Amino acid sequence: MSDIADTHGGQVHHPGAATYLIIAAFLVVLTAMEITVFYVHALRPVLVPVLIVLAAAKFALVAMFYMHLKYDGWLLTGVFVFPLMMAGILLLALILLFAYLSNHMAPIG
Amino acid sequence: MAAQPKPLPVHQPSYLEGGGIVGWLTTIDHKRVAVMYLASALFFMAFGGLEAMAIRVQLWHPDNHALSAATYNAFFTMHGTTMIFLVVMPLLLGFLGNFLIPLQIGARDVAFPRLNALSFWLALVAGILLHLGWIRGGLPDAGWFGYANLTERYFTPGLAIDWWVVGLLVSGTSTVLTGLNFLTTIIAMRAPGMTYMRMPMFIWSLLVTSILILIAFPALTIGLIFLLFDRFFDTHFYVASAGATPILWQHLFWLFGHPEVYIMALPAFGIISEVIPTFSRKPLFGYPMMAYSICLIAFLSYGVWGHHMFATGMGPVADSAFAITSMLIAIPTGVKVFSWIATVWGGSLRMTTAFYFALGMILEFTIGGLSGIMHASAPIDLQQTDSYFVVAHFHYVLFGGAMFAILSAFYYWWPKITGRMLGERIGKWHFWLTVVGFNVTFFPMHIVGMWGMPRRTYTYGADMGWTHLNQLETVGAFILGIAFLLFYINIFKSLIGGERAPADPWDGRSLEWSTPSPPPAYNFATIPQIRGRDAWWILKYGRAGSRGVAAYMSGQTPTLSQAAQPVDVEHIHMPAPSIFPLVMSLGVGTMGLGLIIDWYRIVIIGAVVVVLSIIGMGFEYADFGQESHDPEHAPSSGGIDVRKIGIWSFIGSECVFFASLISTFIVYKSRSVTGPGPEILNIPLTSFSTFILLMSSLLMVLALAATQRGDKRWERIWLGGTVLFGLIFLCGQVYEFTSFMHEGMGLTTNLFSQSFFVLVGFHGAHVAIGVLWLSVLLVAAMTGNLGKSRALSVELAGLYWHFVDVVWIIIFTLVYLMQAVPGA
């Protein structure tokens, strides 16, 4: 069976079942790695960066292959990635702003 | 193949004709929807204006008691809320945006006509909810900014703030749907040949505004949801004694609030960029820089919210960053002002009322912009915060900028919308009274603000020395009131017997002037082929510039009516009217009403109506889920279906929604003063749930692949599997929540529990919606109503499902696996 399924009148090609299964295998392995990292105390010092990289990899795999951004062209990628980027800026900014606030506010009670 | 716009048959019923009351209630025509926005906005503008005059009466002299302090608070709250959410935004987006986008880009309607009607009805429901306090519970009275923790039930008991919270949530939903619709329309439905750099500048402004709506409004939605939980379910998102901080509200509110200023300003810039070239008879100066400036303003506007919060003490680094971005935004804004002036310079000016208001906008908005730059400097801002100087500033921006532009737009496009001219003589009176009234009202506020008069003050002492300037401001407000009375009279006179408007009364430049006034329901008999910027101008005169104008004016160049060739319009199929938008809005309103009056059966009835309406809309048209193949109008999005762009836009907006929830969880998870913390989380259970959800995504893409190849058996199996896995995930979540309850951690236990339950609960609600959506598709598949031709239905549901999956990937990592990492 061909790994590439022809859709939308031949304009856009989506991957076939084999690719989807390979991606699923990657997702399972990456999730298993995340859980392992969580339980291995020796990895605690690098817990945050490792988990962020693994989660980003899973996120990208689903978005690119299951949501077909890899195949659907720049327009949809732009419609998704720009708000995603702004959401990331928001997340980071709020965490940093409240970190400053926490370090400079009077103790509760 | 697309062709030049051909003149229409002699008798063409306009969009205003026919249908009766039912026709209007069920309309999905963008022009009729625009007119309904206009009617509601004019109604609410009268309300907001009268509230403003009452405020000025109260401040007429010291120690006045014309209004009680409570009424004064309610009036300035409702004045701000009404003018922003029910007047300026509906006029710019709902009215002008709706009417003009399809006409200016050469389309027959917006991308999602029913969603468009739903946006209007939701906006109307929001307006009604916001004003129901007149009948029961009192008007909202915590300011349009609703600062926490004044809005908590402890400080403001009663229903007033409840109306405000629910009303704004409904209004925000309406606006996000509008943004999604406009963005998709502009991306996908431009006429052949209309590249991005050939779009009218008003369309550019609405394109960027739509993006801004999608990324700004979710922050307000989250802030309001937290407040709603605080007021209805006894959480403490903004209660300092529970370890929370009211500053969270300020961040979420201004994350929305400052982009909101540009959501109102950018369309105003677009209007001016249309009016000035027409009446200067010159192309817009510096078109590319004007387009890039809009983009840059929007981008920077998302990073300046902190300048509203200098007084909260964000620290020198944050203050500096917000000061720099706030100052930078003056550069692209300045580019626009200079480009408008350069367009006027050397032009062959026609001094119409529309042009007067456009010139007035440039002057008044520039004054507001200059005082805005002062606020970008933290030390100066600290002197001006909460003073009348700020009131002066934002009225120069929002009235001098947005409202002047709206009034210019009224005089410019009214003939196209109604088929009748507005009176120019009365219009000039309207303009000069507006200019005088506006400046007499608001300019002295700079001075009393610098003298120390605080804003939102109910009265002041005679010894403060503010009396004479306050009296001057009140006189100005009444002059402004007379000006608006003239405006309403002008509208009324025009409607009952105004001069008939020709198709192109101003010798316009963009496509809407190629249609009759008012246009037919289908806008264009044939979709035009665009050959450059100022598409209609080029079609009229070619690229001959002023020589073309001379030929046209002397009658040597045939007008379209002279070259009339009857066109068969019978083949044009417009989407059928739908009752579902109205019914769904009534369902939403019923839910809101039931929530506020604490009658949960009503909420359930409303929810059932909403769900049934959504399903009804999904199957209303026989061609649901099929790719659109309009032979005349190939999508300008490179073949991508509008529904796919729409769902991606929605997903983009949802990114900001979940980012706001996740950041709140991270900030709050370690700040609880009592009760359990993240250590209570069950990693083995959620690891299993994570595997289940990931595998459901696999089943989902397999279902799509089966549908696309017409394999009905596997289509059902994979869809059923996805639904089953979704249900297993939900069961796991119910089990997790229940076990937490048994261990003593409920929603209101502490900051950790409430931010956890709200974040994970909202994700669960998304999963539940996805399960419902997929179940409906499964039923359609089992009854033979899906199949290869409707693969798009499965693809859209799949995109939503995968997004729910990727959000869980982030939640699983940040909430569960990083539980031992302290928050901010």
C-alpha cells in the first residue's frame, strides 16, 4: 500500500497509515521517556529542560503529521504558529512578572 | 473564468427589499447583519451618551449631589462598557466591517454567513444582559476595567457585577467569532487578482484587527471566567487573603485591554485611508508602508499592556521593557499620520463632510497619540495615573480617533448602504459642533488632571480650584450632545426622504462603488478580475491617472451604466436564511440569565437549546461537509477550504486561551496558604490517560484516511474507537477528580486546587465537546450520511481533536510531571 494518500482532488497529499503508525510509536516512546525522567531522581537537575524538549517534540509530531501542517502549506502553519508564539510570549511574560512580584511582596498573613 | 464586473439588469432588488420581519430575523446576508449591528449600536450609543451627560451634570459644580455616588459609579461604568463593547466595536467591525469586507474584496458574502448572524445575535444578547441591571440587581458599578478585588462578591454583593461578567463573556464570544470570520473571509475569498498588496487599506486594517481579536480576547475571557468562579463558586482567584493577587486580573485585563485600543483604532485608520484618497483624488501615499505599519502596530500592541500598570510596581526591568515597546509603537503610528498628510498634500480636494471628519480625526488623534507617548514613560505616567489627564488622553484616542473616523465613514458609505445621501449642510453643522464640543469637553481635562483631579471621582471640593474648567467641560458635553442630536436627525431625514444616491457618488476607488446603491443581495453579478490597487478606479479609468479622470469628467469615457450589458443573475445561489443563529443566541442568553438568577434548570434548558442548535446548523444544508467548488470564485487561499482556515483560526485563538490558564496555574500552584499541593497528583493514572489520548489521535487520523478513501467499514470502526478512547479519558478524569474530593481537595480548597480544577476541567470540557462532535459524525457514518464526499467533516473534527491532544501534552508535562518544580 502506498504511504501517501491522495486527497482534495490531488492538490494536497496526506500521509498514509504507515506514517501514522510510526508517529504513534514515536509518541509512545517519547511519553515513556517523559515518565522515566520523572521517576529517575538522578535526572532531577535537568528535569525541566528535558521535559520541555520531549513535550515540544510530541507537540510538533502531532501538529505536523496528524494535523497535517507538514503537508498543508504555509498558510495554515502561519494561522496556527503566530498565535502559538504569542501564547508562548504571554506564558513566559506572566511567569516572569509574577516571579518578580513574589520576590518583592510582603509575606501573606 | 472571472471577468470584469458587468453592469446589472435595470431592476435589481436591493438587499433591503423583501422578507419581512422573518426575513430579518433569519437573515445571514452580511449587509443585513451589518444594518442590524448599526441599529443596535445607535440605540446603545444614545444610552452611553446620556450616561456621559449625566456624569458631566454631576461634576458641574463642587459638592454636587445631582447623582448619588453609587449612581455616578454605575454611570461611568456603563458609559465605558457601553461605548467600547456595544458602540465603537460593533460600529467598526459589526457594521462597517460586515458591510464592506465582501464588497471591497469582490465576494458575495463572508466565509461563514450563519456564524456572522450568530455573532450579531450574541452581541445583542450581551447588550441586553449588560443592561438588565436596570430591571433587577442594579447596574454594574466597578468601572469598565472591573478591577479586582472590588468585583469580588464580598466587596460588591448583589447581581450588578454578575450581569457585567456574563454580558462581557457573551460579548467576547461574539467578537471572537467575528474575528475568525473576517480573517477567513479576507484570506480566502478575495476576488481573483486581489493580492494582499492590492487590498484596500480598510481590508488590511480589518485583517490585522481580526488577528488581534483572536489573540487578545482569550485573556479577557480567562480573567472573566476566574471572576465568575469567584462570584458563583466561591473560589479565590483574586483574593489576597487566600494567597492570590488582584494583580492577576490587571495583567489578564490589560493583555486584552491594550490590544483592544488598537482593535478600535486600526479599523479607524483603515477608514481614514479610504476617505482621504477619494476626496484628495490621489492614491494613498506610501501604501506598502501603511500596510506594514498596521502589522507592526498590532504586533507591538500585544507587548505594551504593562504601561497601564506602572503604578503596581512591576520592577525596573519590566517597566523599561514596557516603556520601550510603548514608545516604539509611536513610530508606525507616525508613519500613518504623515502618509495621510502626504496624500492630502497637492490633492484636488473636495471638502465634503466625510473629508472634514477625516481631517478632524488626523488632528484629534494626533493630540491623543502625543499624550500617549507621555504615558509610555514610567516616571511621568506615575504622575498622571488615575488623573483626569488619562481621561483626556483616551478620549482623544477613542473619540478623536475612532469616533471621528466612524462619523467620516457614516457620511462616506451611507449612500452605498441605504441608497440615500446624508445632508451635507446639516453634516457640516454636525462636524463643527462635534469639533468644538469635543475639544471644549476633553482638552481642559488635561489641565485639571495635571492639577491633580482624580478620575472616577464623584464630586470635588470648592477649594480645589477645578470648578471653572469642570463647568467648561460640561458645556462642551452639551454642545457634543447637540451635535449628536443633529446626527440622528440627519440620519432620520435621510431615511425618510433623503436625496437618492447614485452608485458612485464620490467617484470612489474601491470595488463597493461598482455596485448599485444599495447593492443587491448577491453584491456582484460577476466576480470582478482585479488588476491593481484601487480596483474600481482602474476599471473606470484604466491606469491613465489624471488624464483618465479628465476624460471621465468630460464624459468621453463611458460609464458602466452606459456600457450596460444585462447579466443573468438567476444562476447566483446565495445561502438560505437560517433560524439557528437566533435560536442559539436565545439559548446562550437563557443560560446566562439562569446562572445569574440562580435557577439552574433554566441554565440546562439553555444549554440543551445551544447543543441542539449547533447540531441543527451542522446538518442544515444538504451539502454539509463537502468541499466548496464555486466555479466563479476560486478561493484566494490556494485551494484551502474556508472551513479549514476557520478551524485553524479558532485553534490559534485557543492557544492563547490555554496559555492564560496554564500560566495562572504555574503562578498559583505554590502560593496556597493551606491544603494539599501538586504532590497529590496521580502520575500513573494520568500517564495511562495520556497514552489513551495519544492513541485516540492515531485512531482519528486513521478514521480520516478511511473516509478519504471511501472505506465506510473502517471509517465507522476508527471513529467509534476514537469516541471510545475519548470516553475512557473522560472517565479517568472523573475518577481523578472524585478521588481528590475524597482526599479533601475540592474546587475551593486552595489556590492550587482551584487553578488545577479550572485548567484541567476546561481541557476535559473540550474533550467532552470533541466526543460529542465525533459521536454525531459516527451516527452520520452509521446512517450512511458521511462518506468520501464529506471527508472535510471528519478532517475538521479531527483537527479539533488533535488540538485537544496537544494541549494535554503540555498540561501533562507542566502540571503533572513538573509538579515538584516550584512556580513563580
